[in-house]
Amino acid sequence: MKRVVITGMGIISPLGNNVGDYWQRLLKGESGIRPIEHLDVSNSKTKIAGIVTDFHPEDRWGAKEAKKLDRFSQFALAAAEEALTDSQLNIELVDKERLGVYVGSGIGGLTTLIDNVNTLNQRGPNRVSPNLVPMMISNAAAAQISIKLGAQGPSLSPVTACSIGNTSIGEAFHTIRNGDADVMFAGGAEAAVTNLSLASFGNARALSTRNEEPTSASRPFDINRDGFVMSEGAAILVIEDLEHAIKRNAPILAEIIGYGASSDAHHMVATHPEGRGAFLAMKNALAKANITPADVDVISAHATSTPVGDLSETLAIKRLFEEQAYKIPVTANKSMLGHMLGAAGGAEAIALVKSLREGIIPPTINLENPDPACDLDYIPEGARKASLSIGLSNSFGFGGHNSAIVLKKY
């Protein structure tokens, strides 16, 4: 089996449109949640979200090309470009048949779909864009990155809801480990903050309604948590065969040593109340990494700020790690980012890589009144310095999809 490393990272997020800005704001405990201004949300129950700002696709690719990309593909392509630069990978010197892209999206081009349905109803079928389908489909981001890179290797768009980022990274890890590719671009992208999605999630009572205090709305593990906050963005990692990376003198940021996946087999939208699937995903990831629970130094929790979800993840961690659970710091990036849906796992993987490299863990903000049933060390007091070697990152999604990855300091 080949060893697999991370050599580049890129992100578009509510906390910044590059890894440096994103990381510094995470460490400072800043929130990227703000009132929604690009939509009329006067009739919505939830009027806040994690919105990407200062993002200008026309300046990146020109108005004509940008217009052919849904917002989620724009995010993905921009994040991939940063990751490429960060990796110092010379595309012209890479075997394109062994260069792949695993990038997914939970919802795909929802804005494009809504706009064209409105056009159909108001102006008739002749006015519907011929680019609707290639812009809307969930594999559009992976396809656009593949085209940009000339990547002719494996291309896949996992659709495992909010577990997509970790699924993409984990499957890319397996692909390289098994010798089927040298380099993979992996992650997820999402741009689904629309009136339609706000209405649906809102009517399901899944979203926070702390509209008057947006920066305090996402509060994982707090007794007063009332739902997640929708967010958007993209996060892409360059994943590489270690020998290939060493041969080209690549900047090696971290090593991927394990990946586990599971299904709750329980409910379409409700997580298993005892965290059965979460437990299995973490257990499988540690087994693949050939490590024990005692080897894990930090956990990046899925922790969306929902009453049932945060509790079930806590129970899963306790079941797997037993007494060790109380000794491992657990960080919840979504307290600052909101829930980037299909992009969440990639964003949290980037943060974990930075933690392992720099020996510092971002805080879980807004944890003012801890839920007595959620009694682990969630780092509420601010970023914490720590000696770190191995980290575990969790991502779970609707339908009971669970994935966990294990990263190691290189």
C-alpha cells in the first residue's frame, strides 16, 4: 500500500477566500454568520447564513466564462486554483492519466435551477438556458476542475449529503493508496443559500432562528442550541502519493492514514440518537489507520449545532474512546463557519491540517451554557496550543451517511 499525503489546500468560505485568512479568523474565534442581504428573506423564519463575500468571478475568468458556471462551481474552481498553486504542482509535468478529481456537492446548481424554472414559467420554454443542465448537475464542479487541469484520471462526484468532503478525501486516499492515481484534487462545494432551501430547512425546524444575533446563532454543544446555520463555499485539497510528492520536492502538509465510512440505516434526516453510524465510521477510520483511540490527539467534530446531532456525536465519541474521550480536545469549526453542507468536510480537513502543523486548535465559540449531556472538552475558552500528532475529523449527512478521516503530522 502506498502512503498518501496532502500537498496543497484551497478554500472559499464565509471566513475568507484563501487558507491564510480563513485560518487566522478561525484562531481568533470570529464568526462568518451575517444577515442575508442578497435575497428578500422578510417572510423566512431564518434570515441569517454564512455568506461568501468579496468573491468576484468575472475578475477571475471574465464575464463570459463566469456566466457559464453556477456559484458552487465557481467556488470549487477558485479553491482548486489556490490548492494547485499551494501544491507547487507543475501540471505540464504530471501524467494526466494519473491525475484525478473527486469533488462533490450535496445540492449542486440550485440557484441555476430556480432561475430557469422562473424563466420557464414567466417567459416560456424558448428562454430556458441551454446551459441549465451542465451548470446544475452535481458533478459540474468536478468536471470543470478536470477540464481546467486536463485531468484524465478517475473523476467522481460523491453525493453523501453533508458527509461529501470527507467521502471525497477518503475515496481519493483509497485511489492513490491502491496505486490507481498519483495525484487527486478532492473536496466539496456548495452554494445553496436560497429562499427555497431556507423555506424547506426552516419548515423542518432544522435551522437556527437567532436572527437578531447572527454571530451567536451557531452554538454546538450549548444547551440553548436551536439548529444549524446554512453556509456556502468550497474546500479542495491536493492529495498525492508520497513517493510522487518527494520526487518533485513538493510541500508536504500532512499525511492521510485512515478513512472510515458507515450508514446509520435509521432515518432520512434524523441521526441515530445513540450515534451508531458515527461510532462505526470513527472505529473503521482508526482501524484502517492501524492506531488505537489513545493515539488520537484532537477531534474535529461534525457538530452542526442541532439538539440531537451534537448529543449523538458526543455519545459516539464516548463509546469509542471511553475514558480517553474526556482527555481529547474536540473542536467545532461550524460554530464560526456555519454549515457549509457538502463543502464542510473539506474546510474542516484544512483546519485540522493547520492544527497539526502549527500545534494550535481553534476554539468552539458560543458555548456559554454547556449541555450537561455534552460534557467533553470542546475548547470554549479560545484557541489552544497543544502537542499534536494525529487528528480525527468527522462528517455526517442526511440519509445516515457518515465518514471520518485520520490525519497525521508529517
